[in-house]
Amino acid sequence: MNDDLHSTAPHDSIEEQLVAYLDDELDADAAAAVERRLADDPAYQQKLRELQKTWDLLDNLPQASVGERFAQTTVELVVQSAAADAEQKKSSLQWRLWLLRVGSVAAAVLAGFVGYLLVTAFASRSNNQLVRDLPVIENADAYRYAGSVEFLEELDREGLFADQESGNEM
Amino acid sequence: MPGDKLLSVSESSLQRAQRYEQSDPDVRLMLKVRDGSAAAFEELVMRYQGRLITVLEHLVHRREQAEDLAQDVFLRVYRARKSYVPGAKFSTWLFTIANNVASNARRSSARRREVSVTSDPKDDTPNSLDGMAKAASGLMPSRQLDNSEMSEVVRAAIDSLSERQRMALLLSKFEGMSYFEIAETMGLSVQAVKSLLSRARTNLRELLEPYVVSGQRPSASAARSQDEDSL
């Protein structure tokens, strides 16, 4: 608790001291100081009496009387609210589940598409290699008779394969 | 070490929670509500409905609205049950929520008033202090006011206080809260509560003394002008 409450701070007005005294919010020293002044100061006493009297007048205010119906309707309201919250949570959960399903399907489709692209790219690379090697494959039997690579390179330098290369390029 | 500091802080709030659990039976009921007990919630409603409506009725002036707000407060209590940790007496926690709900309601109604047609300031509404004074003093200024008249006069005097003075006064009078508890409930310092209650009770004295002594009509506007809080 804040310590400055219990002692009467120098800037406290007389009313603050007296009200805190009536509310039993002063420590023993501060309360004793108020009581000493009360014993000697009739105006101070009068102010205390007036404050106490008007405070007692508040007892005239009626306290709210509440029927059993209020508690019942309050509990019903809370039950309805809890049910609405549960329904909202359920629909939120369903929405998330739906999103998860759609996301899974979309991810599967995407994965399939990427796979297709990869396979296609890989297959076309193999085909390109085959196309490039086609002249060799076509002449495999002739090359076998040549005996060595050096002999074939010598024939190439002499222009033996020039016609075939230009034919392939066309 | 920061970790040690963190640990000591968390131990402190744990100890506080245990202290309130041991000392306040309503905290124990609220912990049962947290664990899913509907019966405990109904018991709390039964215990606090009258006290809550009494305070709220003085804050918003209308019984029906006070009941609606009280239900809103209980609804918020229920919704907050899962995260409830006892950090104060249950009544302090409940009236903190009530104070927020009432403040929101007053702000909403103030916004509505801004767009509505302003009433004639010369009119005395049935609940205004001047109106009550006229009715109470009548042709016999020194007559004894009966209970219902006195109740209306006191009510009008309270209504003329500022919202914060009224709230602090009601919590002090009807809930018997200490200055520390009122400060916690209203989010103010203890010294501010001390000043607030002092001004509230001084204003009440100035408003009600003339009735008690001679049935004279006090100056409500004078009291209201002193009533502006500067906290």
C-alpha cells in the first residue's frame, strides 16, 4: 500500500485529513494528530460532524433488490453467448479445414505439374543427345571397320565426311 | 541475473494468487468457474447482482440500463474465466470491469447526445437537484423530509458529482472498499483517490447541509463547478 496515504501530507487539506480519518485510512500517528486537534478546535469538530452527517445520509439510498429472474436470465445469456462462441469456433475450424483441404489439393496439383515439367525436360535432354549422336549410330557398322579413332580423324581431315556433315546440317 | 529477476516476479504473482485464493471465498468460486463450474458462476451472479446494479444504477441513472450493463459485466467475467489469475480480491476485479463497462456506456450515450436535440437548460428534470429542492422545500422550508424524499434528494446530490467522484464514493460507501482497492479498481493512485473522496464528500456536505438544516435549496451549479476533477 502506498505509504503516503496514511500520514497526513503537508499539502493535504483539512477536509482530506478529516475524510481519511473518518474512513480509517490514517496511521496511528496521523489519527492521533487529528484527534488532538479535534479536542482543541470546535470549528474542526463541527466540520467533522457535518462530513459524518452527510455521509450517513447516504444510508437513505435504496439498495437494488434483484429478483431471481435476473440471475436466471444472466446465466441464460451467458449460455447463449458460450454456445454462439462455440458455434463460431466450430465454423472457424471448418473454414480452416476447408482451406487445408484446398491447399493440399493445390499443392498436389502444383507438385504434379512441376514433376511433369522436370520429366519432360529430362526426357527431351536424352532425345537431344540421341539426335546429336544419330550420324554415329547410323554409321556405326562402317566405323567398326575403320579400326581406330586416329584413322577416322585422318579421313575427316581429308574431307571424307564433309558431305555427310553438310547433309546433317541441312 | 535477468532470469532470476523474472523468476522472482513470477513467484511473487503466484504467491499473491495463492494469498487471494486462501483469503477470498469469491476468488475460490471464480477459480471453479475457470474450471468449468456453471453452478459456481450462478452463485457469483447471485452474490453480486444486487451490489453491482446498485452501483451501476447510480452511475447511469436508469435501472434498465444498469441491469443490461450488469449482465454485460457478468458476461465479460465468464468470457475471461479461462485466463483468470487472482491478482486482487474478486470484488475489486469485478468492479474494475464494471467501471470500464460503465465508462464505455457513458461515452456512447454522450456521443448519442451530441447528435440529438439539446434540451432547454431552464427545464428542471424530475431528478435534477434544483427540481428536487423545489419539491422538497415547498412552502414549508423547515419541515422534516420523509424517507423517500430524502432518498431522492441524496440521489440527486450524488448525481451532481463528477463521474469519478461518484464512482469512488459508491465503492467506498456501498462496497466498503479501502482507498487502495478503489485505486486499483479505478486505475488511479491512492493519493488521487484520497483527494477524490475528500472533494466528493465536501461537495455532498455543501449540497445536503442546507436541506438538513433548513430545507433550503442549495446551489447545484456551484457544487458542480467545484466538481471538475483535475487528477
